[in-house]
Amino acid sequence: MPRKTRIILASVALSLGACGGGSGSGGDEPATAYFVSSQIMLTAIQGEPPPSYSAQVLFDGVPADQVFAELSFSGEGVAEMEFIAWNASYATVEIRFTDPADLDPWEHKGLVGIRLCHDAACSRPLYNMPRYLNTSYIVRAAAPPEPDPDPDPTLGVLPVLDRVELGHDVVDAEYSAALEAIVMVSMQPENALHVLYPATGVTHSVPLSRTPVAVSVAPDGRTAAVGHDGLVSHVELETLGDALPPPPVELALSAQVFDLVLDGRGRAHVIPVELIPVSYPRSFVSIDIANGTEQLGSSSVTPGRARLHPSGDFIYVATHSYPNDLEKWDVRSGTAELVDDSPYHGDYPICEDVWPSEDGQVLYTPCRVVFRASSDPARDMTFAGVFNDSFEGWGRFEALSHSGELGEIMVVDVEVRPDCEFSVWAPPCHRRLGIYEDGFLNRIEQYWIPPLSVGGRSYAQEILFVFHSSNGAHRYLLSRLPGVPADPHYLSVLR
């Protein structure tokens, strides 16, 4: 039977657990516990049961069933925690979250503290203790209210030329300038990759054998890599219109994909959720598309959104750590090796995503802060400016696209006030499409993004992605309607 140490949290705001367990382990061995996860991200809907999470722990130098656990939590969202030693080398920290009916619709953040010790008094902790897990618990209302019109009367009418329902969801998407096509992966109604040509409305699709997590289009725009759990699928995009297109090439992977980047040298670089065996440090996994050979980077990487620099030589990662950070990785050798990170470490908000400009000189982030991208280490990832906020401090970019041809930046700005009732990420009151010039970040145009009507009522659009055509003639929006049971997704063509 597994040995359990149960910690009941008496307060959501700040709760400390007590020690428990069996006999302590003596000696001076370098006992270590390896945690598979560093970030816990869960979503719940009011009226449904509260979720739970199992944080996996592996042990080296001490049996798991002989350690004592001291657990703590600060922030919002966690109701109860329990340490369970399943055998001598494996344990879990079971984390049960608060009933969503008892929380407001919002993103509730917290920090789980885990201290594992040789003795009941925790005077001899394992040498890498304590460890901390960031928690993000998003609570949604059962159904969104009908959105109110944007109160700013000066906003223009969104210039929609055409809008079509896609017939599938969108897990991830990128734009191929070479094909003038949007490349998407979906889970519903089936696992598939889709190449949509907006100019003609034609879509070519190919089934995928596993659930897709992320897609990356190569710099030449003609191939794509799809990340799954334990697999990378490689697709020749131009062949999908053939009468008998070849199936995706599947490459086994020793990791569950968090995000990936397909470079121009025939390799996909994967940020993993975990590695097999999980006792390895979490690092970039670089896989050769031609032969499936894997190589691990020498530095650990925090899960985050990864983007290839236009030079093809570097990857920038917006980490999901707290505070958020920017990291630069060199992929010229075939593996991803850490170059440096931003010097600020929380001085400027980043908000867990990054978009390099087409010329590769700057990096845009969701919290409106712009950083330099430079070959000079003293200038790289340093502050370069900030966008105007149209929501008085409550704005956050939901999507962004840069067109060097037009010298413009297209953004979707969302208002995330705490008093809004419903949201997809956090409750937005309104969404606006903004057009900025890319020199001094002056705003040129701004439009209200209106709701769409389904079944006689209105639903706010969540904007998933925005893209420019390569010549800037058209702007494209991919959106969905949260709250509609069928979960419809749309392509809107603007200009």
C-alpha cells in the first residue's frame, strides 16, 4: 500500500501543511527529488466538479517511502494537498483545487511549496529543497453573458470582407508566406493538419495519428512539424493537394511536446513537458527530420512559447516561469544551446509569449513591452519601447502580426478588468483591433471587434491568431465563440 501524508489546507489565501510520514532516512547521501512539473495550468467551469493534479516526484539517494513531506500554498485556488509515496523511487503530490462555484470567473494564481526531509521536524531537508510549483487555475462561468458594445464612440467598424466557419477547431496556427496559406492543426472533429488558402477558400487536410499540441512552419514555408505526446509529425505542405498525398512522416520522441520550432536546417527543436526517463534535466530536444535522431541541449529550459528568429539561427523563448523571462537559444549546431536571458527578471512584464518582427530587430510581447533582438549581447533582449494602452492599464495583446512590407503591426488588444464576468484567458470586457506603425509604435487605426450571433444571441469573439498576407493586401483573423456548445471557429478576411 502506498504511504500517504495528508495536508488539509485551512485557508485558501495562505495555508501551511504539517509534516508526516514514516521513519526518516539517515546518512549524508546527496538525496535528491526530481519534479516532473514546474507549472500547473488547469481550467474549470462553474457548476462542474473541482479539478485535481498529480505532481510526479522521482527519488535518488533516499527511498520515497522514508521521507517526510511539508507542504504549503500561497495565493488562490488550492483546497487540499496530499503526499503519496507509491514505492521507493516514485511519489506524487496530489493537489485538489477549490470548487469553481466558490471562486469568481478569473485566473487564480498561486504557489505550491514542497519541502521533503529526512526527519519529521524537517531539520534535515533533501539538499535541493524546497521546490515550488506555480499554479494557474482559470475559472469560467457556465455561459458568457451577451457582450456590451464598446463604450468608445470613436472606434471604427471592423472592415470585414469575408467570414467563413472553418468546420474544425484550431489548436495552433502559423502562416506560410511562400504558399500564402494558413497552416493549422485541430483536435475536433478529428486530429488533422489543414492548409487554408484564403484567396481561393480551398483547404487541404491530412489526418494526424495523435492529438496535436503545436505546429511550426519551416522558414521556407513549404513544410511543417507537428508536436504530440511522444511524437513529431513532419508534413510536406505542397503535396496535400495531390490526388494521393503522402502521409505525415512520424518521428518517435522521448518527450511530450509543450512547443516546438522547425528550423531551416532540417531539425525540429522541442520544448518538452517531460523527458523519458524523467530523471533527465528538462532541456530542448532537437530531432533530425531525416533520420529521427535526437540530441539534448546542455542547459535546462522552462516551458514557454518558442519563436524562431528570422535569421534562422536563434530561438527566443518567453518562459512561463514567475516572473516571466525571455531566453535566447542558438540552434546553428543542430542542438539548442542557451545563449542568455533578458537582464530584467521581472522588471518589465512579458506575459508568456513573444513575436519577432519580420526584420528580426525587435521582439513584441503580450504585455505591450518591446525588446531589442541584437547580435550585441549588451543590447539583446533590452527594453526598446512600449505600445499605448487603450484600456487604461488593463490591456493585453491576445494576438499580433508584423508586416515589414507595410511597416505596420496588427494587434488584438483585450481588456482584462477583474469585474468582467467571463473570459477565455481572463475576463475581457472588450476586444479591439489596433494597427500601429512599426517605427515609433504610433497607433494608426483602431476598431471594435464585434460579437457574432448564434441561435438568436450574441457571443464575444476570442481572437486566436492574426496574420498578414505577404504583400500586406489582406489581414486575417482566426477566432472562436466560447460558450457556444458547437465551439465554432471562423476565418475573417479584413481590409
